[in-house]
Amino acid sequence: MARLARATLTSCGRFVTDAVGPLIIAALAVPLSAALLVALMPTPGAADRLNLATSTLTAALALALAVVAIAAAPDVASRGSWYVLDVASGVFLAVVAVVGFASAAMSAFYLRHAGRSWFTARHSHAWYYAAFNVFWAVLLALPLADNLAIAWLLIEASTAASAMLVAFSGKRSALEAGWKYLVLTTLGLSIALLGIVVVYVAVGLDGSGLGRLGWQALAQHANELPHEATLFAFVLILVGLASKIGWAPVHNWLPDAHSEAPPPVSALLSAALLPTVLLIAWRTKLALEPALGSGAVQKLFIGFGLASLLVAIPFLWRPLPWKRLLAYSSLEHMGVLALGIGFGTPLAIAGVVIHIAGHALAKALGFYTAIPLMREDPRTADTPARGITRTSPTTATAMSVSLFSLAGLPPSPLFVSEVMILLGGMQAGLLGVSSIAAVLLALGFLGLAHSLLEGLFGGRKSAHRRRSRSVQAIALLTGIAALALLGVTAIAYALPGSDIVEALMRSGA
Amino acid sequence: MSPAAITALVVLGFAVMLVRRRSIATLLVSAQAMVLGVAALSLARGRPADFLVAAIILLVRAVALPALLTFTRRRTPEPYLVIPATTVLVRLVLAATVVLIAAASIPPLGLGDRPAEHAAVALLSLGIAIVIMRRPALLQVLGILVAENGIYLLAISVPGGLPFVIELGVLFDLVLVVTVAAAFTHKIHGEVGSGDTDLLRALRD
């Protein structure tokens, strides 16, 4: 009986491994096909329905891959000519799949009342969904990329589609945000590309062609790389990627793009794009660390982390429009993730994973809440939200779940992850950095709590109220997100010391 | 690469920083891409596949993209010449300072062609400086192209060249970005009546 069960498991495992290649192709082909097919839809409603169907399929395929990847921990589930399906891929695929699906579903609510856009009313749904699906496909491919150069090409490709989405409303402010995002991130990625060419040269003739820049090849040859040129290249790559992650001081596009983009796109930018690019920075760190020594690499990550916290925290205290407040919160949380990766201890890395998952759920919910919020009171697009409990208890509940989770109020998983990261920093012997970060996070918590209470109970006595059908969707999403957040908190207690963390300590290699 | 070609590339980059007219700046960037393309073709002589890739890149960088930007410029006529935020002398001094600091501070990159390494970093820095100091949207796109030309200079100086996947992938991404940037330029012009990005200053905290 036991032999039969073992044989069944082995054959199942072999089937899954054999199916990984086709599954990956399908997970990327479905959204890319959807991007083309939406143009053929006769009505905006048909485009909505097609997008919902294809996004359900895409998310299911991506989640299946994520399960295969995480179940194989601490081993790599599958490796192909250009892709790797390891635990890190699995975690990030799951995040991108969940946020992508939720954003696709919420897009119909946004588009129903979007009003004017860059495109004519007849074609606006098709253009939106085309750009959305291309952007999502690139985000799904990014965690799978087993090569620094391919990862760069994917990140750069994401810029064009996402810039169009940022400026989708066609308003002057949205054009400004989209333009800033396009120009700054393209220049940043040019800097990163210079670093990649230098790494390619440094690896020399030890590797062949494109394979020289594979994560495994880089890690294998890292000890032989010239220190000075590799350090120079790493700084260029990290600074370039930082401009896309939105780390201070190269974050100027982030608050503008997040606040001006349609809310489902803001969710995808903040909860999926930023962490996924951060994964590439993380994989580059792990691959090149032997050539550079951990000290220099650690200082760079910690520098970006503390700078991001220092820049973000004062804005969390200011009366900002809802989406702009969430944007500065993204800057804060990318800073926390930089610290966690910089500390690099198993506990800190466990905290990073929990932080990415918790941040994605809470931040995406926050941005989706902007749909009914701005529908019920359009002034909240440009001014701070006030007295929401009096106008819409459902929206107020969603705002509370999102912002208290992001602030790190227990039992939010972000409370647990921040504690894990700070303790990880102490384990790494960086008591001073951990202490400064703890103080900044406490100030951030108070700032967000203050902003939320003002938004819920403060301000105007009378408020304009317009009923929005998206409120029902937000009520459902709030319940799901709250349960999922509690689930992530529960996982956080089991994660340290697990095979998953062991695998993440050597992601890609 | 010959010293004359490297000098020409850097001088053309400086000229983009200094000229006022978008049409002349587009021609200068096209000429820069042409110099790079011819150099790449001569380096690829005897290797048909490399030669073909270099020819495709030359056509796209030196002909197709400048043509797209010329088309965009004609569709977005400026009602008045956008006055630069700084004088020619200030721009020249700032650009020279940025380029000298950047080129002087880089360690040997391992190409075995130090002038090409310096020129590549100089062009990247010039491109960034152009984006920061020039107001018209189209000139900012040209700044991106100058920076990308710097990367391409480094790429063709790599012994054996870069893999085709990277060279063509970068070209594909560049076409995507410039096409979207051209669409933005047109839209911004339609919205504010000018391609002057200084008129887009609503988003401040």
C-alpha cells in the first residue's frame, strides 16, 4: 500500500514537472491573447466579460505554478532554458496572480464610471484591457526569469504598457504622472543596463552567450569576478532598479503615478510591480554577493531602506488624498523590504516574504476602496477623505482594514513581519539600524492611524453621496482580504526555520 | 573604435544639449546613431549574422526612430519657441562638469578600450542631463536616445559583442518606449497646447 502511494506521488510529481513548461506558456499566452481579443469585442460589456473570463484562467494557471514551486521547497521545482520555478518564483507568482485577478475584476467597476479617458469612449475598454493584460503578463513572467538580462528586458517592457495605464484618464495631471514615470524609469533602467553589460564583460569567456547572465552562472563565477568592476556594475544595477522599485531618493514618479492611475492599476503597480522588481534586485544581490562581500551590498540595501522610510514617514502625517497617502505608504513598505533583504538573516527573510504578501493584500484593498470612495464623493480624488463613516460605512470599513493593516496594527501580518525584520537586523548585529527603523515605523504607524481617524470621523458635517454599485464588491473584498490577512499572520508563525526560508536564502542559485 | 568616431559621438551628444530647435536635435541624434551603426557594421565584417543584426539596429536607431520623432514634431507645432530654463553657456558648463565627473570616476570596466568606456558613460550622463535640463517633451525623448546610444557604444565594444537576444530585445523595448513617448508628446501637446513639460506641474506635495 505504502509502495503504491509512493509510486502514485512520484508519478504525480513527474507529471507536474513535465507540465511546468506548458503551464508557464499558457499562463503567459492567455493574458497576451486576451490583450488582442478584447479589440474584437463588439461592446464594452463584452470586453468586460472576456477580461473576467481570461483573468480567471490566468490566475488559476499562475496559482497552480505557485503551488508546484512552493511544494517543492527547498528544491527548485523546474528549470528551463530561460525560466526557473523556485520558491521565490512561487511566492511572487502567487502575489501577482491574486492582485492581478482582483484588479481585473475591479476594472469593470472602475471603467463603468471612468468618464473621459485618453481614448474615445467606444475603444477605451479595449485599450485599457489590452494594456492591462500585457502589463500583467510581463509581471507574471518576471519572477520566472532565470537570467539578469531577460529580467531587465521584461522590466523595461512593462514600462510602456503601464505608462499608458497610468495616464489612462487623459487628464493633465495623469499625463504629467505618466510622463514622469516613463522618462524616469527608462533612464533608471538605462543605468541598470550599463551595469548588466559590465557584468557580462566581467564574467568573460567562462560562460557562453546569454547563459553568462543566468542566476546560477553568475553565482558560480562570482568568486572569480573582478571586485572593483563588479561593485561598480552592482551599484549601477541597484540604482537603476531602485528607480523602478521607487526607493528614495529615486522615487519621484511613485506618488504621482500611484495617485493618478486608475485604482486597479495603482494596486497592480504597488502590490505587484514594485515587489517583483525588488525580487530581481534580491536575486542579483544573492548572485553577486560572493564577488562583493556582504558588507558593501548590505550597506546599499540598508541605505535605500532607511532613506525610503525617512522620506515617506513625514508624508504619512500630512492630510493627503486617499490614493496619494497609499502611495507614500508604498514607499515606506518598499523601504522595510529593502531593510529585510539587507539584513539577510533567515528571520529577516521570513519577515520579507510575509511583508510582501501582507502588503499586497492590504494595499490592493486600499486602492480598490478608492473606486467607491471617489464615486461617492469625487472631491476625494484631490482632497483628503473626511467623515466617511457618515457617508458610507462599508467604504469606511474597507479603509480601516486596509490602513490599520498597512500601519502594522496587530493582528496584521505586517506587524509580525516588521518585528521579524527588526529582530533579524539585531541578529545581524545591526542594533542601531534596527532601532532607527523601529522608531520610524512607530512614527509611520501613528501617522497612518491619525490620517485614518481623520478620514473616518473628521471634517465636513454634510457630504455629497452618490450610490455606487462597487460598494457591494468592496464589502465582499474586505471580508476576503481580512480573512486572507489573518491567514498570512498564521503562516508567519510557522515560516521561520521552514524549507521555504531555506530556499529563499539562495533564490535563483 | 576609432578616436575620431568616439569624439564625434560625444560632440553630437553635447550639441543635442545646446541646440534650441527640435528638428536639429533630432538630426543630431540620428547622426549619432548613424556613426554608431557604421562602427558596428565595420566591427561585424565577416560575420553575416552579426552584420545583419547591426544593420537592423542601424536602420531602426538612425532612420525609423528619428522618422517617428520627426512625424511627432510635425503633428505638434509649437506656437512659440520654448525658452530654455538656462542659457547655452550654463548648459554647456553643467553638461561638461557632469560628463567629466562621470567619466573620471569609473573604474576600468574590462572592455580593453578605455576611450569607449569613458565615452559610453559620458553619453549616458549627457542623456540624463538633457532630460533634466531641457523642457520640451521631444527633447527629453532625444535625451533618452542619447543615453541609450551610450549603452549601445559599450555593447558594440564588448569583445565578441552581446548575444542577439539582448541586442534585439533592447531594440524592441526602445521602440516600444519611444512609440509610447511619442504618443504622450502628442497628447500633452493636445492638452496644454505645447510640448513644454514645465507646464505640467500640478502634482506637488
